Amino acid sequence: MPVLVVEPWTDARWDAFVASHPRATVYHTSAWIRLVCEIGRYPSLCLLCEHGGRVTGVLPLVAVDSRLTGRRISTLPFSDTCFALADDEETARALVEEARAIRARRRASFYEMRGASALRDESTIEPSGFARSSHFGNYVIPLAGDAEAVRKTFSRTAVRQTISKGERLGVVIRVAGDARGLDAFYDLYVKNRRRHGIPPQPKSLFARVLERMQNAPRALLYLAEHESKAVAGLIAIRFNAVTYAKYEGVDETRRDLVPLYPLFWKSIEDAVVAGDRFYDFGRTAADNPGLNEFKQRWGTTRLELPYYFDPPREGVSVVRSDSLKYRLFTAAFRRMPESWSIRIGERIFRHFG
């Protein structure tokens, strides 16, 4: 069956197929793929499969050519999960095998796919010949019932009482749509990344997310404010009845206000009102016990989030927190002036997508 290389944002068939597929994520949409390609300066190698005159599957794919991290092809940088969507097993295998063939032709060091190939009937195919990494998991809140029913699934003492505490202390949540709101969010985000020793992604990424994703997908910027000052921020993206909590930041000096709790709760409440089925907290590394515990308290279900690599070895996206390189890298960024970390982050972020 024919497998074509396309630019999803110039081929209307792509989004039509994604919109019709029950397993599609925001990371499969042409809006997200185009943003990734532009911000990371990645060539699009996205694959579309046809059979009998109709589209039967798609696979987002880009090339990452880096002097720092090597040559690879990926499904998909900056995306928690992104895999082949297909109507049938034959299509899924054809898409994955073509991606592997592209890797060989480009002489890339490896091909990475984040998640197993997904079929229309809610089943998946485990790719053969790949190394499977189980370093990441995904925490999802099922949004069954009204907002109060969802809230009752949260830990009473660790979450519900903490939400109420933040509200009593005067934390107010609003949806911001102006440049000042983005500036406030980015300042919190940069400080958050620096605290963890991780280079920040450029402000232009978030500006494009908010500017371009206004319908389906739809991006929303939430700010938690205290006495008119932003103390926490969240960019959430809504698509296909799922709200993704994608980027966040918090003022570490105002942890006493517990602003993240009313912030997340407001975005969850809005997701319920909008009719979403799930709230996606995003990927979490297995060696981050604190973050795993935080997400578990919100009535979540933990899902496996396998990453696959061809040839069979773990790629650059799987970083162990106890490795010497990681500890040296993060220690250096924690000590770096904030302005330096922003400038360096702008230059190197594409290499680690």
C-alpha cells in the first residue's frame, strides 16, 4: 500500500483522518506538528498511508540533525506521546516499517516512537525489533460525572483541603489572553526550570501555542494570582475530549499559598464543564517519586507510556536522574544566571526535543 511523505498542514486529509480516529491525541494534529517543525527547525517526514483511494493511517515524523545529540528521526519532539494511527494492523506496520527505512536511508543513529502503534478499535501493536523503555508513565483523571463528583475522587487531606486552603488565602484563578499574561507565565516557567536545572524552552514556543491553538486544538493560559501578582501559571491544551496540562510554573517563594492546587482544580473543573472525558497530567519519569506521588493524589489512573527505539537502545529522550551527566548538567544550570539560562535554552532546546 502506498505510504506518502506529506506536510500535514498542507494536506487536508491529515486532520480529517486525525479528527475521525478515537485514539488521536493533540500531538497528532497538524497544528501541533507544524509548531514543532517550525520552532525546532525540523524537516517534516510525516507519513500518510492510502488504500483503495482513502486514508488508512498517519504517522507524525521529523528529522533531528544535531551536532550535540546526533542524527535521529522522531515521533515526535516536545510530545509526551505520539504514535502511528491506523485503521488496521497492515497499515500500522507499513507506517512503522517506512519510518525505519527512512532512518536507514538518512543514516540516522536511531528512530524513536513515543507510544505503540494504535488501531481504530482501541487496540495497539507492539513494534517488533525495537528496544522498549518503560521509564515514563502517564497520569490521567477520568472525568466521570459533574465537577463535584470528580473532586471527591481526590485525596481529601492532600488535595481537596489544600485547594480550599489556597482559596482561603486569597489565590484567584483567571484565564489570561494578553501579552502581559504570557510574560508573567514565562517568568514563572523559567524560574521553575532553573530550580530543576533544566534549560527553558523559548518564549516564542508558548506564544505560538496560544496564538495558533484557538479552536481545535484549543490552548488556554491559566494564572493563579495573589493580590494581583501571578504566583503560578499553567498552559493547558484541549483536544478530542482531553485536556492536557502541558506547561506550568510556580513562584517558589510563595509555596505557602499552595497556588498550584486551585490552579489545577480550575482547569480540571473547566474540562468537566466543557464535556471532556479525561484530564491528562502528562508524562512522569519513574525515578521522580515526588511528582509521581503528587499526581497519584488527584484520583488519577496511571498508564504505561512506552518509548521504542530502533536500533534497540535507549535514545536521548530517556534521561536517568542518577546519571553523572544529568547531575552535572542540572547542577550547572541551577547556578547559572537566569538571563544566561534563557539564552542558552533558546540555542540548545531543539537538540533535546
